[in-house]
Amino acid sequence: MARGLGRQFSGDGCWRRGTGRGAGRPRAGPSIRALRDLLRKEHAGLDLLLDPTPFRVQAEVTRKTRRPQKFGSEDITEQELVGLPNKFAEDTKKGVHRNEGWPDTAYGVTKIGVTVLSRIHARKLSEQRRGDKILLNACCPGWVRTDMAGPKAPKSPEVGAETPVYLALLPSDSEGPHGEFLTEKKKS
């Protein structure tokens, strides 16, 4: 993703690339707060935040899983979202998770949860900070050849980066997409 952004982004940027799973990932603590304060003081804030952590998410998990109805609700709250993984764990222990619409992996549930959380925060941005024109979306790069996904994945890192780069480089006056889940640069 950093390579794609570097080629297309015309503004000032600082690119950092990790060297493995979890490498280069910021940790909460004094250094993160110091960076936040520096960005506020020297640059009046941050225009773009992209987490390029490599992960294999099959769009099928988010799009086709017959997940519990509440995940798809337009008015789900953060409190309700927090309770859903607990329900998944209970249903899995009882052996009824498939009948209840859950995927077979906790990983799939967490990715659905992150997608729903992005929709919740997008809704809050629309309600509370409409004038700031902040767009928030979730996206799936697809199954990308990385150390984590392995060499059999069909997409190159460059192709997998297309949707995140597309979203990161939307013009500042764009009205959307907002609060969406995208794959292949399209709403899913």
C-alpha cells in the first residue's frame, strides 16, 4: 500500500514499512501521544491514516456469511457490537454457531466486527462532524500474497493495495463513499 500511495500521492508524506507480521505497528503509549501532539502543533492535524497491516480477509466472510441480524442493523451501537463476539463464543461452545449464522472462525467474526465498527464511527462522524468532510470506510484487499497469506494467494500486493489506495486518495471534496465496505473499489 505504501508503494501505491507513494506513486500517486502528491502531498507530503512519511511512509513506514514493517518487516513482518505486527512489525512497525504503533503501540499505545507515550510515543503515540507525542506523535499526536506533534502533528497537532506542527501540521494542524492528520489528513490521512491508513493501517496497512497485512491480513487475509475473504470478502465472502463479510458479504455472504449468514451472520446474526444485528450485525447488519443500521442503528447498531458499540455496546451491542461488543456483546456479539460473546454470543459467537457461547454459540460455538454449544456447537450451534453455524445454525445461528456465524462463520467457522473467530478471525472472520473479528473482521466483521471491525467492519461494523467502522460503520458505527462513520455514522457518528456524519452526525457530529459533518462539516469536517471526513470519510470513513472499511475495505478488503482480497487474498493477497503476503507472508501471512502465503504464495498461493491469487493477488499481488500491488493489486491488493488498489482499493485501500483508491480510498486514501479520494479528493478532499468527495461526498463518498462513506460508511461502506468496499472490495475491488466497489461497495459490497
